[in-house]
Amino acid sequence: MPCPARPAFRARTLGLLPLLLALAPHAALSATPANPSRTVAPPTAAPDWRTPAEQSDYTRTPRYAETFAYFERLAAASPQVQLFEFGTSPQGRALKAVVLSSDGLRTPQEAHATGKPVVLVQAAIHPGENEGKDVLMALARDLTVSGRHAGLLEHAVLLLVPIFNVDGHERFGPYHRINQNGPEAMGWRATAQNLNLNRDYTKLDAPEMQAWMRLWTDWRPDLLVDMHNTNGADYQYAMTWAYETAANIEPVLAEWQRRAFDGRMKPALAAQGWPLTFYVSLKDSTDIRAGLVEGASGPRFSVGYAAAANRPGLLLETHMLKDFRTRVAVNEAVMLELLRMLGEEGKALRAANAAADARRFAEDEPVPLAFGLSDRVEQREFLGVADRRVESEISGGTWVQYDPETPITLSLPVQAEVTVTASAPAPAAWVLPPQWQTVAERLRLHGLVMWPLPQATEVMATRYRIEAVEWAPRPFEGRHAITTLRHRLETGTEPVPAGSWVIPADQPLARLAALLLEPDSPDSFLRWGFFDAIFEEKEYAEPRVMERMAREMLAADPALRTEFEARLREDAAFAASPRERLRFFYQRTPYFDREFSRYPVLRLDAAGLRQLRAAAMPR
């Protein structure tokens, strides 16, 4: 798609014109001095505020040190730019954020006191997808020192993270994004620990993500914008985007996003020559005509996490086959239009966030945990390019060849109706025993309201007993996640040790708490392996002991004999396994570990929560 004419890519001297004109008289004096014996100093050269990408004519992107040297120059030149560090990477690099505000604000308290929306914009979570960082450099300049778009800074306070994955960014080289059209060298997708930060928002394994979570909970932004670059098919769009509107986000936030993004920004950008569509995910990677799918993001992903934490999130995905200049151009257009939109919708955004935070799940109300797609299909217009599919003698598969010089408009079937595939009734509270310290630390990082029980007690509660479990055969993001889980709920009186953490559902982040603590959530701590030790038996019975005890049990319990003999007839694998046959009896003895495969997190109803609150009161 041809890049539309765009003032942003004229020579970046427009904002310096008044300064140059002001210097003109001094230049004339130096040419014909009034006093020939006096030496007149030459005029001071105007500062060069071009970004490294602009200076290179969009062939290169700067390294970490050069990037933040530029922001430090901006901060020295304008009180509207503030820099601070919010963490340290595993390789020792500082994680840095930039605050842009018309008032020169420094703290989240000052920012929220203005009544303006606070917008967190992050780039280079995948540092090979680099142009977001270059856009933020130009945007920071044009909102401040150049004055080109200074008025737009009245609409919001911007909290920028130009390079989130700093170690991955500095694994720099020319061979990192084989699918991408420039620049000449760039960073690497994963961190120094080989973790993908955009899969880590719930488990918080990466030190970078733990630092980000402190930043998020301290600033509590009103909107998250995450800047990426696609892989996949070829088409005309320079950018696609995504945001959550299904049951994984509060309806008031979904409605605000539809109105703000689709209703205001999308038509305005189309009028500028930047048509947008929803993030392109092919049903068949070799045939775009088979259709597209649009699902709901889980909380391991950036905008899915924002939704779980009661905040709108906008995922920006430039197209990897567009040249670097075009990718920067469309990102800049989107960011400027976002600020214009916030001039109209900023108050409504803050009101929607307040309403989402105030909303509470009623006890036993289903909390959606996992999502799928219905079979319903709708036809949509799609700006594609001509393509040809041939059978490859090299791979033995299908080779798709796109022709970007031949734009075409397609009518594609799209599956976009999201269904809830797993949910759990909301409890009044969850209780985490004190020995699961790593989980408690992660819950605190997420900003959940939780309080410790000062003394041991007992409470009527429900717990999950895991009846079947399977793990992935290969690691994913450093963990062997649970892929299959079958459980049942057990109700009874449970001991609650002193120091146990009570996590009430009566809090703004109850949806997030459920996603972290309920087993059927694909992003629960249980699924990620934080509780794997509960599936390990630490005591066992010798076969010679169980042979004797089994005979005694069969002689004393005719019903047990009937159950055992039926199992032998119906389960060939069981009948063929001496170990499993003896285990059948061991599990029915008082010696068997009753905590084996019992999920340690308790679920309380309102009466149980009142009982724990009473136990916590000083006597």
C-alpha cells in the first residue's frame, strides 16, 4: 500500500523555524559589522532533534544507550519530560520510563490529580519489533521541545516505556527478524533468560515483568498501549490492532473501547490514508480465503492482562512487510489520533474505569476463566493482495506467494463470537496457606488486596481435589504447564494456619484473583506449576505390607471386594498392573496422605469469611 503524504516526515526543522528567524538579524550583523574592529560571534546552531531513525533515513534503529541519551537530552531541554528507573534487568541494565505531561509531573499521585487519563505506552517488549521505540522518541520530541503537537499533551499524561525488554534489545544484530522489512539491525524477541515477556503477565517469572508490575500498580494507568509488529500473511493494511470486548472484560470498558477505537479513531485514520482492521489471525496459515479468527486474549498477554485488571488495552501491530519508514508513520498517526480522541473521551474513560473497579461479583456468580469460539461465521471485507498457492517440491507442503503490487478486496469468513468454555462460581474469599510464599509474593505484586490471619483457626470451606492431571511434555516459557486437569470440590472443616493469606472477592481485582487462583483458568498458578509439589507422594507402602493388608481388608469388607473385582473386570490396564492393584488398597487405608493432590487454596462462602474476620479480631 502506498504510504500517504504525511507532514510528519518533512524535514524536522519546522519547529525550529522561529528560532532560525530570530537568529537572522545576528547573521546580518556579522556580515557587515558596525564596528570593524569588533569581532562578532557566529550564531548558535539550532539543536538537531532528529531521531537516529530519521537521521539514517529509516535504515537504522538506535541501541539502548543512544535511545536513552536522546530522552535525557529531551528532559534537559523541557520540564515536560521526566525520566526515572523502575527496575533492573538480569544483565544489570536499568529499566527506564519517561513521563510526558504539560505540567511537568513526576509522580502517579500528581498525574491522577490532574483528572487527565494516564496512558502507559510500551514498546520493544519484543525488541526485534522495534519501531514503537522510534515512534516514542519522535512523539516525545513533537509533544515537547519542537512544539509541533504540543496542544495534544493537554489531553493526557503519558507514561512511556520505550524499551521494555532491555536485555533482548541489546542482543542486537542483522539476522533477527527474517520476516521483517528493515531496519538493518535490531534486538531479539526474548529476554536474556529466554523468556517471552508477553507470556509472563500472570506468572511474573521474569525480573523485568516483576518490575513492570510494580510500575503498573504504582501508576494504575487508565489505558495500556502495547506496540508490536506482526508475522503472517501479506495484505494492504500497514497496521492491525486488537482490544478486548468479550466476557474477559467488564462490559463498560468494552463499550468505551468500541466507541473510542472503532467509532472515533478508525474512521479518522482511514481518512488520513491508514485503513485498519482487527489483528489478522488465519484459520489456515496457507490459505487466507479459509477465513480469520478473533478470540479473547488470556491474562498472560498484555491487553488480556489489562482487561483482567479492569483497564482498556490497545494492541498495535504494524505489518512486518511494510518498510520501516511506513511502520513508523502509521504508528505515529495512531498515537496522535489516540491523543485527539482522549480530548473527547478522556473523562468517559476515567468514569468507565471507576465503574469497572466498583463492580463486584455476587457470591456464586460465574466468573469466566477460559474462552473459545462458536461456529458462527460472518463475512467481512478485507484489503488483501493477490496470492498464489503452489505445492512445494522442497518442503512437500504449500508455498504461498503474495503479490503486494496487486491489491484486491476479499470477502472473508470470520469467526469472532467468543464463548466461555470454563467458569467458576465466585466465592466470598480465597485462603492461601502461609507456606506457599512464592504465590503470596506474586499476588502482592499483582496488587491484590489480601490480609494475613494472625492466629490459627478452623473454618468450613471447599477445596479442589485433583483427580487427573497431565503436564506438557516440553517446557513453555520455562515451565512444564499443566495441560489436562480434572477435579471435584470437597466441603468440610479445614484447619487454617496462622499467617494464612485471606484474599477477599470484594475488591476491584476479583476477576484477576479468580484467573490466578481457580484451577480451570489456563493462567492459574496451579496450571503454571507453582503447586506441582502437591502431586508428589512422599510416603509409600512396601508391596509385602500391602499384600497382607489387602487380604485383611477384603475379608472384612464385602463391598470393597465387589468394587475390587469389578475394577479387575472393567479396567485391563489396572488388572495388568501389580502396583496399581496394591495402590487401590493403600489409598483406602488411614496411612495414605489425605493431602495428596488436594489443591491447598480454600474457597470460603460469606459465613466462612465472617468467621475468619472474627478470628482475626484482637481478643
